[in-house]
Amino acid sequence: MARESFNSRLGFILVSAGCAIGIGNVWRFPFITGENGGGFFVLFYLLFLVVMGLPVLTMELAVGRGSRKSAVSAYRTLKPDNGLWTLHGWAALLGCVMLMLYYTTVSGWMTAYFFKFLTGEFASGMSVEAVGNVFGNVLADPVYMGFWTVLTVVFGFFICSFGLQKGLERVTKIMMGALLVLILVLAFHSLTLDKAAEGMKFFLMPNWEAVEKVGLGNVLTAAMNQAFFTLSLGIAAMEIFGSYMSKDRALAGEAARICALDTFVAIMAGVIIFPACFSFGLQPDAGPSLIFVTLPNVFVNMAGGQIWGALFFLFMTFASLSTVLAVFENIIALFIDTFGWKRGKAVIIGGILVLFGSMPCVLGFNIWSDMTIIGARGVLDSEDFLVSNILLPAGSLVYLLFCTTRWGWGFDNYLKEANTGEGLKIGRWLKPYLQYVLPVLLFFIFIRGLI
């Protein structure tokens, strides 16, 4: 069977960026920025995105394009004499499935909040306590949460059932186009608020006093983690799109475009959120509750808040669903390549697996709320710990070693694949950095995450 491919270069960039753009950009990035003092954190984040995230992204894409396969089969194709590498392929499949076991729940929250604003459940003048109770009530109701989670899973696998071009690429183009329009409208509106300048100053102006308060080491570590995790590297989420690429363009330039679009959305999310927080006297370092408690308080006190709240959570829904669709496609492709299944069978089995696997996360906030799995963590936090702190950094380190050492694919093969086609090339002079410096940085992230 001929390998599927993207209908256009724009489709590849939007789908790949859509995979990267998600909760990490529009939820995690703003509150991590707020917790780490604003401007200096953003500068360090951009630096680490270039020196760490971009190289590993080219490697994941190169493995995909060089093999024309998903994770397990890619290692078998590129390094058939060493079956140990395929262990990471199976770990990548585990990582994609586990990511979706809680990501679908959070994506469901975004969609639910869109409908709550659309239907007027968030009314003008609501008290801070009443707004906070809305989220508490959502978490306490397993049927309500389960409904939105199931809807997310069914919608995602239904779209992917139509194939790469007619399903994933077509729908993602529409969602990403709408997302970019929404984010520009929302950002423009935030910049017209009374204290927008104060919010932008906090967000983008370096403030050494804020860094000293948090600690320079903590700011650097947080920026390194965010730059690394925002691209969802290490679990083959990006590799699959490399396997669908043509050989017309060199990978460094395409990876840079994905990073640029991903970063643009993250920065614009900050432009939306921080002016609003400062204009209405709310703390920008509110942590994970920033989206579901702090911002709804902003909207209910804002002129036309019902409309702006609905538009904001529609934007959040598109951002999260773009990642859901992309990772679902990766799961389906892994089943097709590894087990030789037809797409229909892969969609049904993958859908059932994710659907039932998502229920513990839903129940972990109510019926199973007293249950802890890893340390004192509940279900969602335990699943996120395994993916974010172990599978992502360890998987990225595996990709790096596979592409730069003689025990793997090797640097020459990686460089040849990455530089095939027109566009920005990777210089051989980077080899010492990629072989000796970057592995240390990735290992540091891995150890720091475990600690």
C-alpha cells in the first residue's frame, strides 16, 4: 500500500504545528510565565527553544521521513540489525496513548466552558466564589465530565477515520485558520483594556527583581522545560508527520516554521491573558487555575464578557483539539504500520482503547478522588508525570542518540536526510554540540523532572 502524504506543504506545517500547539501553549505557558516573573522567562524560553527544541524536532522528522514509517517500524527499517531501538517505538506508542488518557479530559473542559459562556451560565456580575464553584461542580460530576471526554474522543477518531488528507489535514486547516483569526481578535481586544500596558510590561519587559524573587536557577529550569515540552517531542507525535512529508524541503527550515507558529500562539496567549489580569486586578501567577477560575472572573466583569469568554474558550478548544487529532493519527498509524491493520480497524480499536482508558482520569476528580498513584498525585497528575517527566525527555534523548551515534542510525545518515531538499541546511560543525552538549541538557531535564 502506498504511503499517505500531505496534500500541500501548508497542510504539513499547519498539522505539525497543530500537534505542538495545545494546552502547553495556551494554558501552561501563561501561568508558568506568571509564576516565573515574566519577561526574563520569555527570553530564556525562546533561547532554549532554538538550541534544544529545534534540533530534536529535526531528528524526529528525519527518522519519520527517512523510514516512511511510524515509531516501531521506523527503527526496524533504519536499524534492522539492532532490535533494542524498537523498545523506544513501543514506549512512544505508550506515551501517545497515555497522553490522550488525560488530554482528552482537559480538552473536554475547554469545550464545556465554551458552551457555558455561549449559553449564559457565566452571567455578568457573578461573584468570585460563584465563578470558582462552576469549575468545582464540573469536576464533581462524573457524568458531565464523561460526556465531554467521550465527545472529544469520538469526534477525534471520527475525523481521523477519513484518512490523512480528507480527515486530519482538511479539518486541521480549518481549525488552525479559525484559531489564528480568534487569537488576533482576542489579543487586539485585550490591548484596548485600561491597564493593558502594565500587563504587557510584566509579560515582556525583563525584570531582574522578579527573577531574584523566584531564583535564577528555577527560572532557567522552567524555561528549559517549557521550550522542550511545548513541541511534544520524544513520543513520535512529530515523527509520523515526517513520514508523510515529501523530500522537496530541507527539515531545518520546516522545523523552524513549526516552532515559529507554535511560539506565536504561545506569545499571543500571553498578550490575551496578562493585560486582562492587570486590568481587573487579578494575579497573573494564579497557576493552573488561571484559565478555569481567574479568567472567567475577568470575563464576567467585562463589557460583552459573555461573547469574549465564548470566543476565548472556542480558541482554547481549537488549540487542544488540534493536538488531539494529531496524536490520534499517530496512534492509528502505529497500529497500521506495526500490525498491518486497515485504517478502519485501527480507528475502532484505538478509539475503544482511549475511550475506556480516559475514564479513570474523569473519575479521579470525584468518585476516585481519594486515590493516589505516584506519590501523593491523583490520576491526572500521575499520568502527566509519566508522560511529561519520563517518556518525553527520555524519548527525546533516545532520538538524539539514535541520530548522532554509531550504535544508531548515525550522524551522517541523519544529516543527509535532514538536508535533502531546498531550504535551510544543518551544518556539520554542529556535530560536537549535538553529540556531547545537547545530551547533557536533555539528561538534566530528565533528572530534574524525576526529582
